[in-house]
Amino acid sequence: MPTGLFALALGAFGIGLTEFGIVGLLPQIATELNLTEQVAGYLVSGYAISVAIGAILLTAVMIRMERRLTLLLLSCLFIIGNLISALSMSYETLLFGRIVAALCHGAFFSVGAVVASDMVAADKKGAAISLMFAGLTVSNIVGVPLGTFVGLELGWRMTFWALSIIGVVTMVGIRMLIPVMPARSDTNLWREFAVFNRPQVWISAFLSVLSFGGVIGGFTYIAFTLTQVSGFSAQTVPWLLVLFGVGTFIGNIYGGKAADKSLNKSLGTILLLLCVVMAAFALFARSQSMTVILLLMMGAVGLATAPGLQLRMMKYASDAPTVASGTNIAAFNMGNALGAFLGGMAIDEGYGFVAPLWVGTALSLMALTVVILSSFNSGLKTEKIHG
């Protein structure tokens, strides 16, 4: 594999750590900046909304730009945002830094996936894209717990300093290891955006919003759940987050294989399991042994939907891959924002620190309903055609 793919993977690692590395630090940030749990949660939902905006707008602006330059500019935006967060002395400045860093997220993955596939032969394109996205998976296994550990030991601002350094190394790697790649001359922005005339594209996006809203609805406030309900110490949280990360790695692999075999059936089965796991977590959160098991399962089942959701979007927008990829990333992060917002609202209303898990259960159930209705509708159309 070309060495440039490792630069893309490092960028994906840094972006993944930026998005969710803050989850384990929310109690510490809330205490220092005198915030409620709900307001602290906006650091997750605000980032997610910014990702959704950037995924569409920056992809549109940069679609005709030379691709290596595009990746360098996006990496620069990533560094600036994390530097602002590292230097912040107020909640408003920290939130602004998060928003700036998030703008690069969707476009980096959209453009990076195209660059990765163009760097290899046709029969290795899938493996190249997987290698890039492996950085995101590794951030869940190692990066998020490590970022939480660094923040707890050295202060939460140090996590953002570390992210800034990762951004600099990524820029150097992209500049040195990735060749100049002009955008395709036949790229037509209006033709790509025409996919939004297709109802199934909107259904796919809505499904991504609900599915990821369900997972993130429970995960955003997991540090509060682990310490305030399950009774774990704050120092234990990073190690527990490793379990969630391992689960996401397992789920991503098997979710992709299941989607290849039967897309709608696999999505329906995974979402049903997610409802059961999150409801069980809410019911047994006071048991430390059950919490350990269910945290691993929540990561595995929750992220197992990702390959199928991406495949579903590509199925209905295969002729506009850049916009389709950006749209799905935007949908994922709108779901993240929705889940974090509703989970924080439930806590603020006094329903306790297991309430976000119930919010996640409800959103996952809604996603399951969409899959069932969509599959039923497709079946009726097929029957009508053959009849």
C-alpha cells in the first residue's frame, strides 16, 4: 500500500479523537468551567452540527480544487481549531474552537476517501479506503481512552495540544507522501447535488441520523453514568472506554460483512440488538460487572450499523460519490448532535444519568421502524413489478 495512506489514516485518527476524546473529560470540564451536564454536552453536539455543515458546504466549495491542497487546507483548519481549544479560558472559546476544528471533518473524509482510492489499483480500492478509516477505528480503541487519560492526569487542555501536534504531523505526511492530484475535469457540482431529488437518499440520511443519534445519545454522557451510577472512579473511565473502542472495532468488521450479505436484514437485526443492549444498560447500570459487559456490547452493536448505512447511501447515490459520502457524514453527525442534545435535556429535567441510555433506545427503535417500513415498501414495489 502507498505510504500516503498512512498520512490519511493519521488524519482520520486525529479527527476521531477530536470528536469523541472529549466525552471522558466532560465531568472535569464541567467542574472547572462551572457548567451543567447539559451545557457541557453541547461541546459534543456543537461539534457534530459543525461537522454536518462543513461536510456539505466545504465539500461543495472544494470539489474542483486540487486534492492534496484541499487536504492540507483542511488539516490547517483542524490545527487552528484545536489550538483555540487548548488556549481557551472560557466555555465560549472552547466551543468556538470545537466548531472550527469540526468544519474539516466531513470534507476530509469525503476527499480523503477519493484520494485513497485513486492511489491504488482498481482491485485494491476498498482496502485502501479501509486503511484510511482504520485511523478512525483505532481512535476509538486507543485514542479516546488515551486522550481521556492525558486530560485527567495533565489537564484537559493538554489533550487539545496533543491533537494540534497530530494535525501538524498529518500535514507534513500529506505534503511529503501524497502526490498532486487534480480534481476530475468532468466533476459537476449541480449533477452531484441532483441526488437530493431521490427520496431514498433522504431516507438513508434520516436512518443515519436516528441510528447514530441512538448510539451517541447514550455515549456522550457515559462518563457521568460510569462515575455517578455505576460507581467507578474517574481514573477508571479511560480503561472502560477501551472496551467501547474494542467493541466498535469488532462491530465495524462484522457489520460490513453482514451488510454485504443482506443490507436491510442486517441493519434491522443490528438495530434490534442495539435497542436491547441500551435498554439493558439503563436497567443494570448500577451493576459494575454488567456495565463492563454492556459497554463492550454497546460499542460493537452501535458501530456495526456504520458500514451498512454507508452502503445504503452509496446504493442510491453511486453516481455522486463525493456528495453522497459528505451527506452521510453530515447525517451521522446530525444524529450525534440530536442524541447529545436529547440526552442532556433528559438529565437536565431530572431523569438521572441513565436517561441518555433510554433516549438512545428510543432513537434506535425509531431507526428500526424506518428500516422495517422501507423494506416492506421495497417488497411491495418488487411484488408489483413482478405481478
